[in-house]
Amino acid sequence: MAQKLTDQAPIRYLHGIITKLAILIGSLTWLPKYLPWIVKVDNVVQRLSNKNVDLLRIAGLPGITITVPGRKSGVLHSTTMLTAPDGDGWLVAGSFFGGPKTPAWVFNIRAVDSFDVSYHGVTSRMVATELDGTDRSRAWDQLLSVWPNFTMYEERTDRVIPLFRLAPVPAA
């Protein structure tokens, strides 16, 4: 028996196609050199939508925005990034498309006790735990289930891509 389409079925179907297209585009070997432009386009999309939409959301991929003070300047910096849900928190990778440098946000969250994470307009205070060993392996597999191109990013770089679990600040 054919599955009955609901009002949401066409949207889920379209997101599935767009997600597959995003993964394909993300695998292009020449894409990393255009990362600054991708970030600029994403910033414009967010500004025009009053921060309700970003490129990850358009692609049907889970994304969060972290806001953390710079470790040297103290100036707040916001970064939108791909994530994998993990219970009440998130898993994130400092991949920078497999570039040779670790993204600045990695150093910034290492330097603070907590920071803000926004997801679909809701902001929560979170802490980061850098993962290693079996925790890192589990997290890596979970991230790959969302974005298989992390394997390619790992192959592109000589550095170990840092992985973090972001969790709500424990109640006092």
C-alpha cells in the first residue's frame, strides 16, 4: 500500500534532495578555497531572515550558532556550524573543510567556561568537552552519519580534527 502523503511529506522529500545535493557539493575538492564566500553568503541569508534561516537549515542539515568571546580580544564572535544532535547537547568538529588551520572558534571555546548556543531561535548556555579515545570515535561516527564528507576533510589535513560535545551548563 502506498504511503499517504501529508502536508509535511513534500517538504521532507525536498529537504532530503537538498541535503543530498549539499553533501555532494561539500565533497568538491576545490570548495575549501571558497569557504570565506560561503560564510559571507550565509551571513547575508541570516541577516535577511532575522537569523531565522541559514544555509544549513536550507540544506536540511542540523546547525547551531555559537557565540563566544575571543580568547585575546574578548569580543563576541558568532559562528554557525554543522552539528549532530547528542541527547540534550550537540557534537561539533573543528574541521574547517579539512583546511590546514584549526578554526578560531576551537581556541575560543577551549578558553572559556561556557558560551551561548542558538538553535532555531532558542539560546542556551553550554559547556564544551573536547573528546578523545572511544568518546571521540563514537562522536566521529555520529557526525559522519550527518555529514559523510568529514572523512574527506580528515584526509585533506595533517592535523587531528578536534571534536567537542556541547552540553547545557549544569544547574547550580
